[in-house]
Amino acid sequence: MIPYGKQHITDEDIAAVIETLKSPFLTSGPKVAEFEAAFAQYIGCKYAVAVANGTAALHISCLALGVNATSKVITSPITFSASANCVRYCGGEVHFVDIDKETILLDIDKVRDLLEKHPKGTFQGIIPVDFAGYPVDMEAFRKLADEFGLWILEDACHAPGGNFTNIDGKNHLCGDGSLADLAIFSFHPVKHIATGEGGMVTTNDEELYKKLKQFRSHGMVYQGDSALIENHGGWYMELQELGYNYRMPDVLCNLGISQLKRANEGFIKRQEIAKRYDKAFANSNVKIIVPKENFSHAYHLYVIQVEDRKGLYDYLRTKDIFAQVHYVPVHLMPYYKNLGSKKGDCPNAEKYYEHCLSIPMYPTLTYEEQTFVIQEILNFVG
Ligand SMILES: *Cc1c(COP(=O)(O)O)cnc(C)c1O
């Protein structure tokens, strides 16, 4: 069976887990800060906060940014639903804006149109998604957001290591803290770095960083944090806000540290696999997404678009190739339809959904397996 994505666990990974299991800390020990520091270094940001999963990362990010029942936030319909749900957890309203047909990313021109049609202050923030691993042009989004006084929360779950170079030759990694206010990552098994469950928020903003740490652990401020309102002694901790238990256990953080050591290797392997697919499908009926020259795609997913998507999906299953569809447009989910969104709101996303298929993409996909996948797809499309 060849799935669309798969984790890779080595003996070193297993040893790291066992090491922590034998240590005094299963959770909230030294491995949390160690993983955060290593991840921040990999991504090139100042601060990183480890959390229970990517969805928790989105939720505390919205809390730290002050999303509430009066907030209106913009996101893409082609994403995992958590990118939108996090706004709803805080009572805010989600506004889906259509994608660009070529990049499958949130269309910045359509976002601008929407902002210009409403009085300033109508919208508070944007959640762009580095869909499939294609980095959002965050420089352009930053300019737009500044013009309209919005914050940016980058959903970079698909793009650890993804980057782009601007016209001045400056390179930006997804989530490096220089453009978006906050960025989030997930360590779900299908993602680049796999810990089972796990997530991270990255930022360069110290105030947001402090709030994130507070929301991650009940809303509590502990000894050693300067911001205690009272202080009764060494035992004293203070509940200042309503937070959650979204902590990532030490055991999983040490697995993350071990996985992170191979992240760059995996990134390069994904790009190699993508190059071979690009070449194989270049002159066929299979539509591929080729990133612009100055964009380095992280290839969480390799997405193709074909006329008869359902036919190809079913055919590949008969060959034990388990392709997948990413995503059913979020605005067409019954939950969001009940809140007022409908078919026709995002025509590009709806059309993309009719034709898209994510084909096998993971570092341990062998040359032979990839050959087989390519042959079977070309067989089907003729
Ligand atoms: C995986 C994913 C999430 C959620 O991450 P979990 O760790 O599964 O909670 C959010 N957004 C996107 C785009 C994702 O791919």
C-alpha cells in the first residue's frame, strides 16, 4: 500500500522517547524548552511555544491576538478546517476569500477588494495558509495588513522549511517571525516533523510570546514570570486569564528534537520527488502546480488536477495507491453553511476541489514506488 503521506520513525527517535520515559519528567520538563529553542533556530524566529497540537496552536494564537465575538477574520477555503475553527472557538466570524487559481493560495487581490469595500476596522486579521507547502508571499500580505491595520496569523502547518526570496534578495522562511505576527505548525504524523500529536507557535513579538505561554497553561502566571499581580511566596501562582491545558509532553518534545535533526534532509528529499513528478507530468493531461522561481516549496503535499478526479482516485485504489483529496472547501462544510456561506462564494476553490488529488509524497517514498505511481496515473489519464 502506498499512502499519500507517511511518517518516518528511526531507532534514534525511539531511543529519544525511551530516554525521556526513564527521566523524572514525562511532561513540562527540560525537553520542552529544548525543542522550542531547536525549532526556533530551524525556522529562524526569536520565540517558539510548543503546544498539544496544531489546532491548539491556532486557538491560543487567536486568544493572544484578542479574537472575540466582535472579530471578523479572513482565511482561505482550501485548508484544514482548524484554520477557520480557531476563530469560532473565540466567538469571532470567519470570512472566506477565494484562492488564486495558479497557486491555490488565498488571493491577495480579492482580499484587498474586500477590505476596500468595507470601512477600516471591519476586519481584524488574516489567516493565510501555506497550502501544500507553497509559501504565501508574506511580504505582500504584510504590506496589505499594515495598510488596513490587520494582524496576520500564518498557518504554516504544511511548510516548515518553505521560503521565498524577495526582489531585494532577502530570504524569508515560513514562520520566521519577520512578517506574520504569529505562525503555527503541526506535528501530526502526516506532517514534515511527526510526534503523533504536537504543535508550535512561532513569533518575534515578546508580548505575544508571554500571552501564548499563559494561554497554553490554564492562563496561569508562575513564579519567575515578572508579571505576577500579588506574590505570597515560592508556591504562589496566579490565574490571570482563562486558559487551557494545551501543553506538549516532554516525551513528545524529545521525539520532536530527534525528528527535527532530519527535517532538512526530508525537505530536500520532498523537493527531489516533486521535481520527478513535475517532469513526468509536464506534457500530459495532468495539471501540476509549479512554484514561482523565487519560491521554495516545502511539498507537504504534491497536488495534481485532472479532469476525472473521482475516476483516478478509485482507479489508484485498485492499485493500492491511496491518494487523497485536500480539501473539501471549508465554506461548503455544513457547519459553515449553517453560518451563512454557500456554493458560489469561492468559485476558484470550488472548481479546484472538483479536480484536485494529492498523490504520494514523503521522504521514504522509493524510486520504484514513485515510478509505479507515475505509470498508473499516466495509464489512467491516457
Ligand atoms: C494539520 C493541520 C492543522 C491542524 O493540526 P493538528 O495538529 O492536526 O491539530 C491545521 N492547519 C493545517 C493547514 C493543517 O494541515
